[in-house]
Amino acid sequence: MIHSLQARQKPGASVLKQLFSANLSDRDTRLTPTEFILSARQFIVLPALKIPRGEIVELKCGCEAQKCPNAACGGTVIDPTGNHALLCHAGIAARKATLLERGLERAFRSAGGRASRQPTTFRLLGEVVPKDDLASLFPGGLNLEETKKNADLAIELVDAFLLPGSALKDSVIEEIRSRLPPIDEDKKEANANIIRFDLCLAASFPTDSPRELWLDHAIVHESSESYQEAVIAHLDAADLTTSLPFRRMESSKKRRFAALIPLANYLLKQNVLDFQPFFLFPVMSALGYLNEDAQKMTKWMSAVMNKTVGQSVRDDAIPLSVIKARYKVDVKNAICFGLLRGNALAMNSVGRAHVSRPL
């Protein structure tokens, strides 16, 4: 039943449809009663559960809505898809991202891969560039001109570090360091000033230089008030994953890592790294749509699974084709239920203090 439902899904369809076709024997696809009710109501375009302390108002269309009971929000009307929670509670966005990351991590580990959340930029660059220099070169929040300047400085600095040990090497390094941007002293000690990727999905092949996917993902909220008109207008002409919120987020990610990725590729060409990194920026929407990079990520996870299964000896008599097909569903479920838990968290936490998960 599950596989037949999956086969009928159109390319580019929302993964949230898997809410009603997932295998409940898998613990990762189970939701609490509150999470399920919230998710089901969202799927059939109903508002979230009422907030007990929220004032109910009638809209011009005749529908009812609630005002946020949080005094700091000034009586803002709560939207039915949980977007207001991102303003009502500053930590909700990060919490939603963490729920999704954990689902992806579990799915990739089950494929025989090695998953690391928040891998350090220091490791990505082969531990060649000291952390203080990384904080100067890759602080985040740079404009295009600053990013290009830092990219050139980073290449110069790496070339200096690769020189044979001598007094000339030390003088070159010092001269380049004198041109580095100053470090933000408030963030220096914790190295919080260095940009990093969200997740590293590493394979064990090829043996001499394993491939590693370094990704920085994002969840966009296409139903938010600021995006609604652009998204509705875009749906008449093309699919949702090329709409304004997706394009804006993809551009932001590429600009953020525009200096770091070329440096990592340069170190790879110089045979400094003992692994082969490649980079993707998966963007997923709160309604379950995936951009092209997110789809490539799922294919990479399946490729690692296929390689692992092909090298192992099984005694359960399950055909390899069935195992591979099941894993594809597992990956989509990881994304689906990571998004659903995050949406339920947002929709059930409006106006409440210190919420970590739906009750």
C-alpha cells in the first residue's frame, strides 16, 4: 500500500502526503496525538488548535481567527500555519531546523554512512588554517565585495601555509595576516564568529578519498504574509520550488559560503584533504516541497545505501530492489516527519513561554 501510494506521487509533490501512508511500526514516523492532530488539520487546510488564552476575532471573510495572547506581540492575529510563532518565540526556527537535522542524521546512519551535525569549518579545510584566521576570513554577514576580498586573502594565506618551513614563510604569513579583517572580540573565544555547515553526510567510498556531502539547509515559510502574493502569482506559471522564497534563500546560502567553498575545492586540488567534499544547499518549505539540491541530497543518501547493501551479505531473503525502494521511502519520511514535528511545534507554541515541544 505504501509503495503504491508513493508511486502515484507526482514529481515535485509535497512530502507531507506521507503523513497518511507511513509505516507506523517505524518509531521515527510516529507523532504524539497533538502533533498528529495539528499536522492533519494543516494538511486539509484547517487552522491549528485554539490557544486557550487567545481572544477570538471574526475576519472580513466570516472566518474566525485568534489574537496572540503574548503581550509583547500586541494582539497580532495568529496565522493558521504557525508562521507567527517564529516572531513570538525567537528559538522556534532553530528548534525546527534541529528536528529536521536529527531525522536526516538517523536516516543516513541507517544507510551505513557517517553523519555529523554542525561539522567544524576547521576540519573542512584540512586543519590547515588556524581558527583565529578562520574567524577573520569567514565571519558571516559579509557583502559581495567583502566576500570576494576574503576569498582572495584565504587563497593567499593557504599558499603561505603550504610553503616549506623557513623565515620567508613566517614573514609572508605575517604580512597576509596584517591585511585580514579584525575579529569580533565578543565572539572570538567561542569561535561563534566562524560560519559552518549544518550537516556532513560522509560515505566510506572510495577508500583512498571518501566523498562527503557538506550541506547547509533551510526551511522557508511560503505561506507567510510577506511571501503570499509572490507565491500565488508564481503558481500560475511554474512549480513552487522556483518561487521567490526559494530563490531568495538559495541566493543567501550561496552568498554566505561564496568564499569558503572555493577554498575547500582549492585544498582538494592541492591534495591537502584526505576526503572529497561536495556542497549542496537543500531548501525545504514548511508545506513539504523540496528544491533541486534537496532532491540531490536524497539521491546521495540512497546512493550510499545502495553501495552498502551491495557490499553486505544478507540472510533474510529480501530482494535488494525491495530494500532500496524501502530506503527511499525512509528518507522521504525523515524529511516529512521532521517538517511535521517542526510545524506542530510552531503552531502549538504561540503565546506560550519556554515551549520546547507540543504537549
